[in-house]
Amino acid sequence: MISVTLPVVLVIAFLSGFDASNQAATEPLPGATHITERYARALGGSEAIRKHSSSTMRGTIEYRDGADVLRALFVYYDAAPYLRLERVTLPGGAGEAIGGFDGKIAWSLDPRSGPHILSGDDRESEKRDADFYYALDELTWFKSMENIAVEDFEGRPCYHLHGVNNWGKSNDHYYDRETGLLTAYEFESELGPTREIFSDYKKIDGVLVPMKQTVKARNKAGEWEVKQVITYDSVTFNDVDLKVFLPPQTVRGLAAKSN
């Protein structure tokens, strides 16, 4: 049975791959608007997404440096339209690092370095990250976004969208060709060429949520090395008191001096 069935499977797989590659080579690629709208539908659709106006995400961050791994607990709060607060309990009893966007101010507060107000491109990046409905209005954050190829991305055929955001930075997106879901972002960071990979999607209150994010950076050998792994233990919707987004007094004082 095995000797008869296996070649048939291989032939089907070969023909499927042949057809797919021919299709990719001969048919025009779908545009960025089509890809991002398909992504929103894959998540659950506009109605399901807009049913929610806030979220609480709890989990663990692993910071990796070679064989060394540090773990920290976190909680992220988000709310529409542009509200975000991040709390990370630092390893070794070093305290709590917090930061966010309150609709106007992008800020951070670290027990080791004190309060900081972000401005310019950094502020815009924080506002974008705080966009609660980013999946629905993603292209508004870009000067240009073009689907340039179908590429293998960590074993999956993906549409590769090359984008230039509103403040002139390159930011590429990869969407799974089969499922339509976001696979990864690729951009430059303080780590160098960086990939943020989304996986382990789970449906919660009608919306698919990636329960794992893996950050990789390209090392000197040209290999993609894992730097962070973010794992969400729980995600809940419509449960955030908006008072949580008010920055601490030290941050508000610094912001007042900056104006």
C-alpha cells in the first residue's frame, strides 16, 4: 500500500508546485490593497474587529543573547483610536519599565534611566503601534506599498510587500499566500536588519490573534538569529479602564517642560 500511495502523493505535490510557480510567473501579482483587505478578512473581518475597542495582553518576553536567556513578564493595554501602555517587569528585581502613547505624548519610564519623551519619527512609530485598528487602515501609514514577489519565507510561500512609511523608512511585509495572514515585518532597527514574525494565531472573540512574536536579527554571518520571543498567555477585549493610559506625573512634568 505504501509503495503504491507514496509516488501518487509525490506526483500530486510536484504538479501542485509546478502549477503554483507557473501561476506566480505568468499572472500579475495582486495589489497591496487587495492583500491588506484580504488580511483583515482573514483576521475575522471589519465588523468583528471594530466590535472591540480595547484589549489587554499578558505574557512573557524572552531576551536572547547567544545561549543566555532572560525572561520578563509583561502586560500591554491598547484602546481605540491611539492609546497604548506597556508594562514590563524587569528580570532580577530591577523594577518595572513602562511606556506608551496617550493620544498625544509618546513616552517611556525606566527605573535605570528615568522618564523620556519621544519626538519626531520615534513618536510617529509609537502612534502607529498604538493604532488599535491598524489592520483596517494599514496603508494610511505608508507613502507607498507594492507587492513585489511571491517568496518562500521560513518554509511558507508569501506575498512580499515593499513599503515606505510616512516618515520615509523602509518596512517590508510578508503575507501567507494561502491563509492571507500576516507572517512577518522586515525593517532596520538598532539590531540591524530585523524580522518580527507572527505565529500561533488563535481566534478570540471573533478575531484571530497571533499568540507568539519572534524577533530575529541578521548576524555577521548573514544568518537570522533569534533575539526575542514574545508569548501571549492571555488576550481579552473591551476590559480596559482608559485611566490606565494617563502617563505618570514625572512623565507629564517632563512633557510640560518640553513644550
